[in-house]
Amino acid sequence: MATVRELRRAVVTGGAGFIGSHLCERLLDEGLEVLAVDNLVSGDRANLAELEGRPGFRFLERDVCAEGFADALPGGPFGLVMHLACPASPADYLRLPLETLETGSSGTRNALELAHRHGARLVLASTSEVYGDPQEHPQRETYWGHVNPVGPRSVYDEAKRFAEALVTAHRGTHGTDAAIVRIFNTYGPRMRPGDGRAVPTFVRQALAGEPLTVAGDGSQTRSLCYVDDTVEGLLALAASGLPGPVNVGGDEEITILELAQRVIALTGSRSKIAHIELPGDDPVRRKPDITRAREQLGWAPRTGWATGLKRTVSWFAELPEAVRAPRP
Ligand code: UDP
């Protein structure tokens, strides 16, 4: 497969979400017809406002877990299923624990069924969370992970691990052309202001002049990737025909305290740092080894930190005050 364009029509589950909406836009730019499907529990139709009038774009409010999901989707036949639907921020999946497990299981089964019926390529958006609180650093795709199956994050981690197992079994049993991408922390415009994650929380706090709430001493690390780069990684995997799993993520590791300081510096805010309690099972260090993505997909992140954060801050700064205020 040379380009995703040849796949012609795509379904994006979770299409109204943060990464999903950017992906829909990119697929349309690439010349595909796109059906975005979302039940809007954590996604927001406003993320699709600029796409709604574009030729080839459709939105359908539907739960990927619904029985018969694959039966009657408008706009097919489809050549590509990008399965991104799932609550993804810790606050969301703690608020929706059973729904999160259901999305990883029934939702992924339905997405696979859809791909199988249409003879379509499927990409499962998995996560760095399959590595849990990793004991190997940086994390390669060959690492099996260190996950607490009954811990607070287990509903997300295990849902995605189960989804990976489903994809693997579907490939083996039905020959479904399904692939796995493990997405690491991604940031950018359209993150939900109240989703509880570090970037939107810090940006909102800095713009409001409030203290930035750094969990614990802030020495835990993450490696952030700008959303446009993450989306390029998803496209590259879709086009490649390879099964993965493949890590897609930023290769610059920073501490959460540094992240807070960068946000303060970039916004010119007078906010201070306030330390809050570290959530249970919060991973201590996280950084992808992206050798596989570089070598097999020719992919690497390209957007520097300053550019990415500037774009993110501008987007947040333009939101009406009432929208920028946190909501669950
Ligand atoms: N974090 C923080 N303050 C906040 C929100 C998050 O210090 O207001 C920390 C969180 O404890 C974690 C890191 O930032 O160590 C990244 O959290 P996020 O929710 O963005 O992503 P994830 O934990 O899923 O990597």
C-alpha cells in the first residue's frame, strides 16, 4: 500500500475526540471520504465544526459498543477503519470505568467486525499505558509491561491490552488486516480544557493566573508529541500494511515540573507551582523507543516543543472564558 488515499473511504471511531478530529481533517485533506462516529461521552462535536460542511465528511452519533454497530453505517464500502473511540484521560476513564472496559472489548470487537466485513484495513489506537509503570526504559514494543490489574488505571490499561489481544486474534483467525499503534502522550489544540490532563490543566491555570497543580514532586516524566505528528504516525501505519505494534510518541523526555515551568514561561504567566497529591499508580518514567516507527514507517516527530506549545496556548487563549473553565 503506497498511500492511504487508495483506501478511499474511512470510518474514524472517536472522530469527535481530540486526536480523532485532527485525524478526520487529515484524511479529508488526503482525499478520503470520512465518516466520524462518536457517542460524545468525551468527544465534542465542536471539534468537527470546521469539517461539517466539507464534501466527503459525515458525522454519526453512535456508540461503537452498540449491538449491530457494523450493520448499517452510511457511506460505505470502507477501506479503512481507524478505531480511536475510548475515554483516554485518567479523569475520564475513572469517571467511566465500565464504559472504558466495554469500549476496549465490545467496541473493538465491533470495529474489527466492520473491518472484516468490508475487507478494510483497521488501525487500533492503543497506548503507552499497556506498559503500565514501566520497568524498562525507554519502552520498546517488545516490552510486556508492568500493569496493576486491580489498580486505579487498570480499566484503561487492561481494556487496551485486551483490545490488542483481540486485534491479534482477529488477524490470526479471520485474516483481518488489523494493526496496533501505541500512542504516547499527545498534546495540542482541541484537548478538552477540563479533561484533567497535565497540558490542558497547566495551560488553563497559567492563563487564569492560578497556581499550576503539579502532582507529587513533579519528578515523574513524560515524552510529549504534538498532535499533527501523532496523526502522521497513524497515517503512516495505515498506509504501510504492517501489523505493529508500533510506538508513536515524542522522543524528548521531560519532568512534569519542567512541563509546568515551560508553560509558565511561554504564557508569561505570574502563576506559581502548587504541589498536589500524586495519583495512585502514576507511572514514574515514560519515553518511547521509536526505532521501529523510524525504520519501518519512516516516521519521527517533527514539531519542536516551542512551536507545538505556542499553537496549543493560542488555541486555549481564544476559547471563551466559560468554555476554558474546567468541566468534568
Ligand atoms: N499531572 C499533574 N497535574 C495535573 C494533571 C496531571 O501533575 O493537574 C501529572 C500526572 O500525575 C502525571 C502527568 O502529569 O504524572 C501526566 O498526566 P496526564 O494526565 O497528562 O497523562 P498520563 O498520566 O495519562 O500520562
